[in-house]
Amino acid sequence: MGGMAAKRRSFLRALTFLLGLGIGISASGADLVLQKVPPLTVTQAPNYPQNLARIDLGAQIESDVPSDASSSVPFLSGDPASVYALRPGTTRLLISLAKIENIDSVAFLNNEAKGAVTIATSSAKLSPESPQWHEARQEELSSGLISARIGPAEAKYVRLTFNVRNPGRIANLGIYSAAAVSDFTMPRARKIAANQGAGDLASYNLADLHAKARTIFVSSGDDLKLAYNMIDGQPGTTYVFAANDAAPAAIIDLGRSVSVNRISTSSTPGSAVVRFYVLGALPADNTGNPASALRIDSQRLATFKTVGSSSDDGSGRVAIDFEETTGRYVMLVWTPSTQIANFSVAEVAVFGPASNARLLAVNTSGNSSDDKIVRDSKDTKDFSKEIPGEGPAEEQAPGEGPAPELPRPPPFVFIPRVVPTSP
């Protein structure tokens, strides 16, 4: 009997290895196996429009409920754990963008609120009751994702008017422009909120796909390219792990080493524990280069820096605050209490101190070399080209050469013109 049991255990280990592409993590104490996510390419850019409703992009929010004005500001931080409470009656939210944009759609997640929302746009600052607002769409409030196509239309102000019968909460507000490759190759300038103090939570998400963050490893999934859905700022897109993945996991590259002090996630509602790690470097193969697949045994995993763990309260949102830690990579490991057939993650957000916001504002102020990359991609029509600045080693754009000398102008010669005169 002992021999048969040993053979059965050997068979199960071999089967687990063969299923490595579909299942990344086995039970507690076993190895952690992660598969490399393919690089983001130009052809994927249209799937990831940029969310303009972000404080770091210059967006601001106003509410006609004075007591809600301060609580509504974190609503634009990109934190999936930040929610806005809707009371019975009429509530207006006015979102002003940094400049006039070509807006394509508006989306958010609704929890329990019943009623309707009316979306209106304007390119000029109007009073909430002004008849000059352009009413673009009206939607009934149902549980889950509310998504409305309102464009393409140029606007700087977006007004959301909620007529609520039953109270609830909304989260993950997104105002999206038409997707463009330039959103990746020429990142928009980041701003710092005027009321942001040195000790306040940074107002931007470090794990932002448009700020050169990348999902580089996941434990399982049918289409690994969709792993970028976890950091795209869209509540309606998710990444689905394999049904037999006992503990889904992902590693996100923030693009550079930064200080972090908060991580939050939005995933399939249910009872799950999430472990959060912040790493300065990834395990490498014998050549010193990051491997195409990571196998981390339990002993090495125990040496990784854990910044904490937290449980899902049933809403799917998990957030943790911790002491300021410096690192480039964030690893998350979910352990559902019950087997979930289609466990998915909608968003992962990472935040740090205000000094990061100042650093990001400086890093995105100049785009001369990035502009060259855009011109090259248009000229060559190479739509399989990887979008620059991803992967463990951030790419450096080639510098511009000296401007060619202009030819010397020809010498100036004055030729008088004689006009005949009448006799």
C-alpha cells in the first residue's frame, strides 16, 4: 500500500508540473510557479484608453453636497478601495479635466444604489442647473458595471447627476479618451494636488499602465497578454486566473525603484486572503537575466519582504497600509477560502508618499525623445513593435543627433527696376 501511495504522489507531482502553464501555485508550502507575460505591443494600445479622471492628471471633482466634498477627492486617486456614498435624492458630481479632451466613454462600478444617472458634458464652466449642458446619456443604476459611450466628443467638464431611490456606493470612476499609442510613448504630464501635504497619501497610482508600470508575471490564465487588465484603470476589464489555480499570484513592475506605503486591489467578491510583497529585485537565472518563468520554492519565498496581508470583506476590495518601503516590484498572492471557478482581478493600485508625485512630475515633463519614437512607429508601420519602457530593464530612447546645418544663403544682389515715364 505504501508503494502505491508513493507512486500516486509521484504521479500527482508530475501532473502538476505538466500543468505549469495553466496552474501557477499549488498548495501552501509548495513551489510558486509564475509565467512571463508577453510584452505590451502597439496593437494592444487601442484596448487601453487612458482614464482622465485622475488627480495626478489635473482632474478635480466637486459635489453639491458640501459634507461630501473632502471625501470625494480620493475618489479620483485611482484607488479601487475608495468609494463614494450616494444618498437618496439628487446628487451632482462635477469632474473638471485639465484641458479640453476628446472624451469617448464614462464608466464606474455601482453597489446597491437604485435609480438613474444622467451624464452631461461641456467645454465651458457652467452652473450645475445651466440649460447649456449637453446631455449625452442617461443610464439606469443596476448593480455592477455602469458603462456609457458618450463620444467621441470634446469636453472639459463632465457632470454626473444621480437620482437615487435606494442608497448605495459607487467606485472606480473612469472618464476615457479615445485610445492612442501616444498615451504610452508620450505620457501626459503628472501634476501634484495643490492641497497635498508632505504626509498625505500620494494622489496617483504607481501601478498605472500608462505610467510605464507592467504586469510581468502571473501564476496562470488562458491568455497571459490580458494580465495588463489588472493595471489599466478600467473597472470593466479583468484578468481571469485558471480555475484550478489554488492561489493566484501576480508580479507588477513599477518601472523604477520607489517608496510605497499602500496597496489595494479589487477582485472577485468572496472570502480571500491577499499577501503583499515589495521586492527590490527578482530572482535571476545563471546568466543574471530575469527568467522567462519563475519557480520560487517555499524557502526563498519566506525570505521575500512581506509588507502585510489582509482579507476580503466580501466586497472584493482589499487594502493595506504599511510603513514606507522601497522597491520596484510588487507581488500579490491571493488565497481564496473556497475554490472559485473564475477568480479574476479587476485592479491593483500601489501608492507612496508625496515625494513620489514630485519625482513623477519631473520624469514626465520632457518628451522630446519619446516624440521621436512616435514618429518612427508611424513611419515604419511596425505594429508588432513593443511599446518602450517595459520589462525589468527600462529601455532608454535614443538621443536626438545634432541638427543638420542649413545651406549658406545666396549673396543678395540688388537689381534696380526702371519704370518708363510718359513724355
